[in-house]
Amino acid sequence: MPLEAHQQSRVGERSGAVHYPSRWSKSVRHWQKVSPFNPYWLDRRCLRHSVEALAPEASGVLLDVGSSETPYREIFERHVRHYVGMEYPPAVLDKQPDMWDLLYNVHHLLNLLGDGRRIPIRTNSVDTVLCTEVLEHVPDPMPMVHEMARVLKPGGKLLVTVPFVQPLHELPSDFHRFTPPALHHYAEEAGLVVESIVPRGNFASACGAMLSQWIIRTIGTKTHQTDGSVVLSRWRSVPLLPFTAIIQAGFLLASKFTHDDTVCHGYSLIAVKPGEAD
Ligand SMILES: C[S@@+](CC[C@H](N)C(=O)[O-])C[C@H]1O[C@@H](n2cnc3c(N)ncnc32)[C@H](O)[C@@H]1O
């Protein structure tokens, strides 16, 4: 079934923490990526920039653990020989029973099925492990970090992003938010050497992102879903968008002139498996 037909058959379209009515979904999706008129723009912009900053660290064979729709495949394929997207069916099916068709049968986006806590790959076999915005969704992140370290070759790199200030999402499987010492602890316990832990955005940009999301979720929303997402009311949300755009642009500007990052959107970790590379 073509992707569009599949999407049209669905009652509503989920995007991040928002459900949009389905006939809007295609244009909204494009617009979401590029425009500050999307109330989630500032948050996503910071995330994308932090992922782009990780990409030059990748090499050889890359395993993307919990890849979902592999949103960063294009960014990383420029740097690696082979990109492998891995998803865990129970995690997907719990959230959206119709997601599996979209990911696997229709889109052919995934290369591997498996649980990040028991990765079906040999020890010391990949050059890079990428894991973006996944660790908060596992009840105990340590076994997953151990597994990611196990499959890395000596000299291989673990590239992780995690949230710090983010609304609850994908409930009931949203278990954690992370600090730099926690990331240090997980990496070192797994036998990795931390190269860097970098905040994404700072206090100002996180405030702008949260204020924008709060306004749209409080005033512009028709229904609050049990998974933490909301269904927007077209009539109440659209008039708010110029305000959330100004707020996000203003706080982004403020973030360029202020440097307090004790609050931020999240963190990127780069950690290396000790030993000689091939
Ligand atoms: C917020 S999404 C992030 C998806 C993608 N990495 C990204 O950055 O857009 C979290 C993903 O983690 C996956 N996940 C949750 N538990 C997992 C597990 N035990 N093993 C592998 N993936 C898992 C979910 O299926 C979901 O696709």
C-alpha cells in the first residue's frame, strides 16, 4: 500500500507530541520541519543540530538502536559505509499498533528487529552505535548501554542523545531525564571512555521551547491523549502560531547572547570503546 494511502486511512496523524487531523498531515509535516510557526520548531531545531554535530564522528558500519522511522539516515549515510536501522517491535506496537506496517512493510526503513537490551549482533562488530532519544524509554538504561558497548569494535564510538527538559511523551514508556553525571556513569560502567557530553540549546532556548509548547498545549488543544500527546483544535491553535513563532525566534536570539546551560533541551554523549581500532 502506498504510504499516502496508508496515512489517509488513519483517523489522526501523530507528530511528536501532537496529533494533527490527517488531511493536514502532509503539508503540516513539511512545514513542521522548517518553520518557526510550528510550536515545536525550536526544540526540533536544537535536536537536529546536535545530531548533525555528531554525524562526523560516525564511520564504517553504524547501528541505529531504536531508529523508529530512521529520521537521521540521510545525515549519517554521508559518513558511514553501511547504516543499519534497528527497531524493537513490542516498543513500537505498544504505542501505535498500526505503526509496524508503516515502518516495515510499507516504508522498508528498518534493517533489523531487536531489543536494544539484547542486540542480535556479534560482540565487537560495528564501528558506530547511534541511539537518539531512546534511553528515556527503557526502564533501566544500563543494560542497553552495556549492549551497545558490547557490539562496538575497539576504537568504535557510541553516539547518544537524551532529553533533559522535555514534556512527558510516549507514555507509559517515558521513564527518565538525564544529567551529564548520569551519562558519565552509564558510559563508564559499560567500560567506555567519555569523549564529550554537550548540552543542546541552553536555558534561554529551553524556556522559549517550553513556553511555546505550553501555550499551544494549554490554549490550542482539543484533547489530551493518555500518551502525553495532544490533538490540536484548528480554530484555537492556528491564531496562536504567530505568537509561538515570535516567542521561539525571540528566545533563540536570547540564547545566542546568554550562556547559562544549567537548563537545556537535552545532551549529546560521545564515548569510545577502549582498544586499538582495526
Ligand atoms: C522517541 S523514539 C526515538 C526514535 C528515533 N531514534 C529518533 O530519534 O527519532 C524512541 C524509540 O525507542 C524505541 N525503543 C524503546 N524501547 C526499545 C528497546 N528496548 N530496544 C530498541 N528500541 C527501543 C521505540 O520503539 C521508539 O522508536
